[in-house]
Amino acid sequence: MRLANALAEDLYGLGRFGELANLLNPLLGDASGRELLRARRITGVAFRRLGHRELAVGQLGACLQACVNDLGQRHELTLTVCLSYANALRACEQFDSALHYCGLAADGYRAALGPDHPLVQVAQVNAAAVHLTRGDREQAAKVLGAAYDALADSVGEGHPFTVLTAVNRAFAVPTSAPEPVWSWPRQAYEQARKLFGPGHLDTLLAAAGFALTRAARDEEDGLAPSLDHILSELRRRFGSDRDLVTRVACGMAIVVDIELPSA
């Protein structure tokens, strides 16, 4: 099971969520202990990324309770699952609950690792994703600006934590923002493309944010994918009725989040 979990983590990083779920789902009944908890968590995350939001909430909520019972509230795996559960709750528009669990994770990391640790910033970035999803760009922009600077200083601009923060920061900026930040959507897309590859879901979402920004400012597409191209790819993968596709088509907030490697 340990090897299967390690492979699942690699598949997640590559954005191959369906393969991940197909790999681990048949094994869940035969595993036990910490490896079972790890498998339940990453499978729940894959369910969310595939659009199975309610299934993800149920699996991750049960996994979190099992982690608390078996490992304690402040164990590293418990905190990792706590953040994944918060992301699933946000996807189901349970915003207050999502913020609550982001806060629990941030408090746990702060107590264990200190206030300046990158994982504290990760929890805050995911909380900002909640604000951005429900339309509070101003609050999201405040959190994301500070988190981006902290992560760039601590883990570097090219680290996945920082790149994903940059994607949300770029979309949180209003079109009326001062000219120096106009380059943020392009930079975020280019960073995501370089790090994750052009076909990764998070790269497509970064591209969508960039395309919507260009449209709002009546700018040329340049070499970046057009919104029509992005929507076509998302519909091919997920169908036309998925909430994510609707949000992109309607010009709503394009949100990514950070999922940590299982401890």
C-alpha cells in the first residue's frame, strides 16, 4: 500500500486524477492504519478534482475524524487532511465551514512550526480561495499579496505553493488596478505552464484567468490559449454541466488551491 500511495502522489502532481482514483479505490478495503488514511485522503482529493464534490466531502470528513481519533488533532497527517476537507467544503460552497477548517489547520501549523512557516501561509492561501470563490476579491487580495511575498521569500518564486498563490493573486486583482500589476495574470500563467505543463488542470485555470483579464481589458490573446480553447478542453474532460466549466464560461472567479503531499 505504501508504494501505491507514493505512485498516487505522483499521479496527483501530474494532474492524472482519474488514474489516481482507479489505482487506489480498489485497495482501500485491504489497507489499514496510516497508509489507509493516506489513501483515503488523496483519493478524496482526486474525487474533488474530478468534480465529485459531495463524494469528496464525505470521504475527507470521515478521514479527518479517523485521523483525529487515531493520531490526534495536531498530527501532521491530520492537518493535511483538514486542509483537503476545507478545499472540498469550498467546492460545495460551504464557505463558513471551509474557513473554519482552514483556520484550524493554520492554528495547528502555527503552534507546531511557528508563525512564519510556509505551511501557515498555505492554509491562509486556501482560506483566500474561499473568499475569492464567494466573490470577496478585496479580502482575498489582501491575504494573497502577503502570502505570495512570504512564500517567494521562503520557498522561492518557482515553488508550487508560490505559483498557485500567484494564480489566485492575479485573478483577485481588479481590472482597474494600477498598471504595474497588469503583468501578474500573464506571469502566473507562464509560471504554471512551466511548472505543471500546458495540459495540467491548474495551468488551464491559470490560462482562463489570464484570458478573462485580457478580455476585460480588450487586449490581444497573444500566444496564450483563448477562452474558447480552454472551455473546449474543460468540456472534453468534464462535460458541459460541471460547475467549474460554468464558472469559467460565465467569467466568475477562477480559483486554484494547494494540496499538500500526504505526511
